[in-house]
Amino acid sequence: MSYKVSIQRTCPVSLINIPAPLAYRQDVTLGYVQGMGLSRNRNNALSMATADICLIADDDNRYTPEHIDTILESWNGNPDADILTFQAHDYSGQPLHPYPAPYVCSVEISFRRSSVLEKGLRFDERFGLGSPLLCAGEEEVFMADARRAGLNVRYIPQVIVQTEGATTGIGLVGNRKLQITKGATFRYVYGTWSAIWRSFKEAGWYLLHKGANPFPILFNMLKGIWILR
């Protein structure tokens, strides 16, 4: 068993935080990538990977032996699949969101490395935490690219991970950058006209259900659509 860890060099001090036992373990390979951006780090991890099956994991994820067994058994039962999506729970055992869902979080995604590489798929570095403008949406964009490339995607209604409940995509009200990102993600995944309709619908939902002023939300989502054109 060996491990590969992708670490971003955002500044000289970022290397100080690497635990000494990790840095000197013989079964751990550290791969460094310059600059910020979640998608950039994931692309570096993908370049380093050698195993057949990949998981998108963050430092707040917790896996049990049962979770790993579920992942392996699911792949054994779906040998013609390219991507499998699963369920995730928070630390209290509650579902991360209602399932099945029209979207997936990154921790719910497992993919066959060879399938992704053969199609030349990467994470779009314009999207994701740490990117200059678009602070989320990287998993939706990745899944849209996978489907457009003709990859076989299947949903497995089983839990494979526990993670922190809060995600980047929560808290649209009052978050201008996230509103812009939402519009840009709509545009990338669904096209311009559908993105415009979805932006109006989203702003209306926040008016009806949250009592929020819909106009700043709508304006910023439309701005995101325009930015991505």
C-alpha cells in the first residue's frame, strides 16, 4: 500500500504545515503544485494517481472499512461503468442532501482513471474554491464534461463517506461571488438560454422561501452567465 498526496505551494509558509511523519514516510509520495485553486490541486492529484479507481477526497472526509468495501463491491458489480456516484453523510449520520439529487458533491464521485484520461478530462480550473472568480461548481462542470464525452455514469444509493455538512455551495444569499459562480455554472452545464431561465427561477425561489431580495441574486447570476460566454 502506498499513498500520493498533492500539496499546493501558495506561499513559502504553506510547506511548514506538512506533518513531519508524513513528509518522511517511505510509503508516501508528496507532489507539489504552484498556485491556488481546488481544481488545480485535483488535476495535480489526477496526474499523480496510478490506481484504477479514484475517489475525490478532502481532508475532512472520514472513511470506514465498510465504506471502502461498498466502493469496491460497487465497481465489481458495474465493470462497464466509468463513473459511479454515491451518497454521503455528515458526522451525525444525516444525509448531506436529499437523494437522489440533480447534482452531486465531489465526495460522492468515484471514477475509473483510465476512462477519464482517455477522454482528456480535467477539472476546469476556472471553477472551484481558490479560483480567482468562480468559487464553486467544479464537480458539476466535471460531470457535465464526462457526460458530453459519453462516459457511462451510474448512481449507487449507498453511503461511502462521512464529511462536514457545510459545503462551498451553501449560503447563496449575500454571497456575490457564489451568485456569479452559480450563473456561470448554469451556463456551462445547460447553455445560455436555459441558464437565464434557471437564474430567474433560482432568484424567485430565494424570494419565496427565504424572503431575500431577488434582484441582486439575479443580477449576479446573469453576470456569471455573461462572464462565461
